[in-house]
Amino acid sequence: MSKYEDGRLKPDLFAIIGPGLYILATTLFVGMTWHQGGDARGAFDAAMSFLGQMTGEWVLALGLLFFAYLLGSFARAISVNRADHLCKALFRRMARKPYDQSLFESAFPYRTIMEKTLKAVEKNRRGYKFAIPEPGTAHTEFNLWKAELAEKASNTFGFVRELEARVRLFAGMTWAGAWGVLTALVGMLGCWQLGAAPSQWLVPLLLQLALSKVFFVGYCSQVRRVRGQEVEQVFLAIILLRNDNGREGQSVPLPAPLSASISAA
């Protein structure tokens, strides 16, 4: 197994399992609440009892993890661009720092960020030159850069893939949080139609609604930031590779992120 494959396994798997587990948990909780006739407190107690019994049932535990993996894979398959656009639509006005504002000035891969990064590199490293792709071709060129890093700087590419896995985790948890909000609202409506007393289901489902909203806002608001950090590091790596003539298989040393210096600009 290559260093890249070994280093990428855990973050990429967690980017699938994390959202999948939350989607599975919220769905099962609402389903069990309905099965209990609208008694969410009873459903929670039953779920805790079930989890306690599951500690000795490794086959069942693996089955639930596999099902969570399937749900997480579905969330992972949703284009990150959708979470990216949603982040821009909902949180653009919250950007205050220059770097954060730059993230919302252009579409992925954020030409404004690349321009500021290149300007900082050219100022500090004389003789470094690089042509930023034209609008409309930048996304394809960005993917080509990653393919070039995979071929010529495999260790650096492993680090880049970890950043990509983090982006997918934030996008996946955005959809998991949205799903938790939806299931909580549907659960409340179902309990009301079942005629259950609000004291049985209101507080637990409100807690699910609040927690899911925190996940949605927390992760969705940062999608462009973590994606921008991925772009920044890929861009720095490809600049170094092109200007320093990195050899195949050589690890391209990456400087510290320029986000702080860009923010102060």
C-alpha cells in the first residue's frame, strides 16, 4: 500500500461514516417514536437499551455501520458544488474579513483566492511565474493539477486528498444536518397526527431539531472556507512543482497557508 493510500483511508472513510451515522440515527429515532405511538421519550429509552445490547452483537453492529456507510455514500455522491452554492446563498453576508469575502467573489476554484495567493508568492519569491486559468476552464484545470501532483508528487498529493476528504466531510454533514431538521419536523407532524400528547415528543424532537440546525449551520457556513484552503494548497503545490521542476515521486514542500497574510492585506 502506498503512503498516499494509507494516509487517506481514515479521513476519507470518516467523511462517509460520520454523515451516514447521523442520518441513520435521526431517521431511526423518528421511526421508533412513531412506532411507540408518539412517545419520543420511550423511543429514546428503547434506543439506549438497544445500543447496550448491541455491544455483544458484533454482527448487528457491523450491519448498522455498513448501512450507515451506504447512507453516507449517498450523501457523499451529492455534488460538493451544491453545498458550495448553498453556503454562498446563506452566509455570504456574514463574511467580514477580506479573506472570507474573497471566497464569495467567484465560483470554485475561487479565482480571487488564486490571484491573491500568486501575488503573495511573486512578491516573496522572485522569478516565480504562473498563469491562472481562464474563467470557464479553471475547474477542469484544477482537476488536472491534482492529476499532475498524483503523478509527480505522490506524497504531496496524499496531503491534498486529506484536504479533499475534509471538504467532503463538511459537505456531507451539511446534508446530514439538513436531513435531521427535516426528519424532526416530519416527526413532530406525525406525532401530532397520531394524537400523542406534546409532553411525550415535543422536547426530544426539538432537541433533534436544534442539534441538526447547529450541524447544518456550523458545517454549511464553513464549506467555502475549507474548500478555499484546499484550493490554496493545491495552487501552492503546483506553483512549486512548475517552478522548481519537481521530479516524479518527489514530495513538494508546502509552505504554511497564506490565509493569514491574505486576511491582513
